[in-house]
Amino acid sequence: MHDADQILAACDELARLSETDTGIMRRYLTPVHHDANARVAQWMHEAGMAVHQDAAGNQWGRYEGLEADAPALVIGSHLDTVPDAGRYDGILGVMLAIGVVQRLQRSGRRLPCAIEVVAFGDEEGTRFGTTLLGSRAVAGTWEPEWWALTDPTGICLEQAFEAAGLVPGRIDTARRESSQIVGYLEAHIEQGPVLEDRDLALGVVTAIAGARRARITLTGCAGHAGTTPFDLRRDALCGASEAVLAIEALARASGAVATVGEMNVTPGAVNVIPGDVSFSLDVRAQEDAVRDRTVAAIVESLERICTARELTMHWEDTHSASAVACADWLQDCVSRAVTQVQGDEALHLFSGAGHDAMAMASLTDVGMLFIRCGGGVSHHPDESVRADDVAMALDAFEIAVIRAARQAGLPA
């Protein structure tokens, strides 16, 4: 794992651990999640780390510092994926973290603090609809109502824990104390086109967008497509279509971004007027106030649409995460490392995508390194990185980790 070719080969190997024969899908607490943890644990062990899986299903490796039981700088990312995923989102960050520790081991080097590598089990929220489950357990922000969340097959989160050999009643043991952690650093593909547009391999993350998600259901009245005149229809899909366009317009006007990525229509027959439509909503902005004003405007607009079309609306908030600023001192560590390796002044940029660093920020200071991805494409099989960029990322991440360990306020 100490060079780019090994890291890319590891990403390829993990890509074969998928629930589907085509594309990649690796969801939380599934057998392939277990297999991925086991393989990553083996690599952690080979890099000189003591390994364990916590009560939330996150995989950990610890490389001791100059003194045993010293607080740790945590580095890593996540192993779960969206459906039909690429092979680098999250996974590359885990492999780079292991690569840094392997380099420390090979040189016999110990740092003022321990280095802990974490492979979070759920960042994407693909299976249970709520994101950052793994990192929020570590940060101590786990919500008891999550146990009732269900996956598409009707299995609830509590049942999934038990099926995976985890004990729901021990979830609090996954929580780390702030006194144990000096900071969190995460390397991640950009998932956007800015670095490629600037012809840069690496960038420094300044902050992560605040996001809110909801599940919205509009209910009208199903009816025969041939016998119900327009003035007597209560077509839920027409209302939902108008709602989607209103959401787009309101987000554009406010400076936020909003996406309707899922829509389910019932009864779902070619000759039946849609009686119910359920759809997702994802709203993000650099500032929480902008995001929340946009959501409020969307609610007001959808209520007007429902009144005009004689529909009812059910709104369920499914996720909320505040915008998170990366700590100045960790930004500086990453920035100096990028400048040293890349030879250009480091580009600082904002992340519109969510990351585990958002959850970890409630526990400790966080920082992030971005790596260029081809075309800015992510959450797609065409996700790609360049080997020379990965080599530069490994060099920069190692430098940033060493610098952060030295600046963490612990005796050398």
C-alpha cells in the first residue's frame, strides 16, 4: 500500500466485493460489507496496526505513537457505496490512510500521537436512507429512532445489526471521547470538476456543505385514464412534476442546489391516473441559513401547488447535517503538504458533497485533502483517477499527517 499501484490494485480488489454482478453496490451490514472489513483489516494488520471492528461495524487499525495509549490522529474514509458506484469514492481515502501508516512502519517511524485508520461502514445511507451512520456512532451523535429505519426489503436497522453479529445495546461503545482524538483527516476524490478544470491533482477543502433531505408524498385520486375529464382529475404526478420544476427554480434563485433523485408513482399503470407520488428531496448550500430558507420556500410552493390541484402533502424530514468548516490548523497542514508535493500554491475549495468529516466535526477538528477525478464524475461506474495523482496524494497525505501529529499539542 506504500505506492500508487498497490493502492489502485486494492481499490480494484474491493470493487469485486459487490452485491450486484454489474457495477458496484456495497451496503451497510451486508455480507459484502463484512468481507470488505475483513480484507481491509488484513491490510491494516500487514501495515503494523492493531485491528478491531467497533460496535457500529466500522473497521479500525491503530499504529501506536512514541508512547503507548497516546491520543490519536484519526485518518480514513468509508467503504460503503451508492448503487452502481465507482471504485474510489471513500475507498481511495481508506487505502491512502493505510498507505501512510505502511510508510511509517517501513521506516520504523513513530509520531507524537498514535495514528488510527478508520473504514466507516455507512456514509452514503444507501440501505437505510440516513447517511453517516458509521461516523455518527463514533462521534456520539447516534439517534435511538434510527433503530426503526428499514431497508427496501423491510429489514429494520436493529435486525440488520443482529444479523451482522453486532449488539444494538452496545452501540454507545463505538463512541470516542474528544480527549482520545487530536483531529481527523480525510482524503477523498473531489467528486466535482474544479481541480480538473484548473489542471491540478490536489486541493485543500475549506468547508463541507450543509444538507437536508426529505421524503415527500403527494396524494390525489387514482382514476380511469380514459373516462375522467381534466377538470375532475386530482393527478398526483402532474402536481409532483410541477413541484420538481418549482424546486429547481427556487434553488437556482437562492444560490443553493436541490435535487429530486427518486420518484415512485402509484398505482403505476399506463391507463390509470396517478393517485400517489412519493419523491426524494436533497437541498445543500454553503451556509445553513441559505439552505433552510430554500427549504422553507419549497414547502410554501408545494403547499400552493397542492391547494390548486386539490392534493394533500406529507413531508418527512429524513436527514439534516449542518455545514462544517475545516479547522484552520489542519487546512494549513494539508495546504503546506499540497504545495510541497504539487509545486503550486494550493487551491482551497468548498465541498458540495457530504463526507464523514461532517459527523466527526462534532467530536474533533477536521481537515480534508481532495484528489482530482476524471471529468468530475462520481457515484457512477465511470469514476476514475490518475495513477500519478494518487502517487502525489499519498506523498501529500503522509506529509500532512506527520505535520498534524507534530502540531497536535503533544510532547515530541
